Amino acid sequence: MKKIFDQLSMRCSRLTTQAYSTSFSLGVGCLEKKLRNPIHSIYGFVRFADEIVDSFHGYDKGRLLTDFREQTRLAIDARISINPILNSFQETVHRYRIDPSLIDQFFSSMEMDLEKRMYNADEYDHYILGSAEVVGLMCLRVFSHDQPALYTKLAPYAMKLGAAFQKVNFLRDLKTDYMELGRTYFPGVEALCFDDASKKGIEESISRDFSEALKGIQLLPAGSRFGVYVAYVYYLALFRKIRNTPSELIMKSRIRIRNTQKATLLAYSFVKYQLNRI
């Protein structure tokens, strides 16, 4: 029965989320139950593409990414794939009417990562749009299902939240991106000369994104608001820890939030949510 395969496919997406991101899993677990699987399917899809360009060293990444893009298209057209991750993703694409242009934009950014480069301002904006902002829009499609007016209203905020998360990731991974992958995402910033002035400018941009994103979180439907807020609180805590770390240390170590602190942040988020203070 195909139902068994579909259930297995969704389980693979869920396991992928849990294996790669404890923080994201924490947020998804706080969503209304019916929303969890589609968000897992989006994460699994995004994660696999990202792994191709970031981790599959020694293989033909360009060919692998091209194949994955084509398999995604075929899965959506046929409404099935023997790749469990793509099978669960195509189901979400159809059920929640995810615009194919969002998927194309995502792959456009992933293709940029195939070459080692320093990003200029236009490339940086393009990359953020495809790698983060459209992912926020995919998730918003799930959260605003059958409410097109709500989607239109919250789209700018979802994009800001995705941008904030991605920029925090860039800061956190500055050393790895430069030393292992040869990338410098922030325009006009030389990783080996990264200083407090450069860091402050980036942090101001992230602060603005977080501030705008919170306005949208407050307007989300009840079933998704708490889960998204948990992810927001976690990334905000990570951002604050990075902000309090001197620039010279950013290039020496990867800043993390311990699991014990994540539990504390979850409890904190729950109290604020219950008191309607988010």
C-alpha cells in the first residue's frame, strides 16, 4: 500500500530534521500536530540540497545538485518519488500549493554555493532570498493554508525571519565557511580581517530583521505561533551570544547554545506565550 510508503517517507523527513537540527526540531515539536509533518518535509528537502553543496566533498557536486533538482521536478509532476524525502516534499507542495518559483529560487541559491567565492551586495541579497527567505515563505504556506490574504500579509515578515536566521548562521559559521568551504558571504568583509566594526554592521542588520520578524510571529495563527516563537527565541539567544563574543574569537570557534540552555529557553518561551507577552 502506498500509504505505508508515504508514512515511511514522512518519517525519513522527520528523522532528517532531528539528526541535523535539535533546535529546529524543538520548534517543530511545538507546532500544532497537523503542521509538524509538512514542516519536516520542507526541512528535509532543504537539508538534502544543502548537504550536497556543503558536505559531499570529492564528488561531482554540480551533477548531484542538477540531478536532485530534476528529481524534485519529476516528483512534483508525478506526485510520487522513490526518494522518500522528495516523496514527502511533493505531497506538501501539492497540499499547501507551494509556488514552484520558490523552489526554483532556492535551487538558484544552492547553485551559487558550487563555486568558492566572495559575495558582493547583489549576490548576497540573491543568496539570502533563495536560501532563507523563500524557505520562510514555504513554511508560511503551511501556516496560512487556505488563507491567501493572511499569506500576503505575513510574507514580508516570514522573509525577515528567514533572513535573520541565515545571517546568524553565517556569523556562527564564519570560520568553517572560510577555512573549509572558501566562502565569504558578507559583502565587503574579509574573513581573515574580520573586526568589531564589521561585526557591528552585520549585527545591526540582523537586529532589524529580528525586530520586523517578531511583528509577523505575533500575527500567526495559534497553531503555528508558539512553535515559530520558540525557534525565534533560540536564534535570538544564539545571536546575543555571538554579539557578546569578540570578533577575533568568532574566527577561532563555533558559538553554540547548549542543550540545557535550549530547555530553559523552551520553558521561558512557554511562559511568555501563556501570558500573551510575545
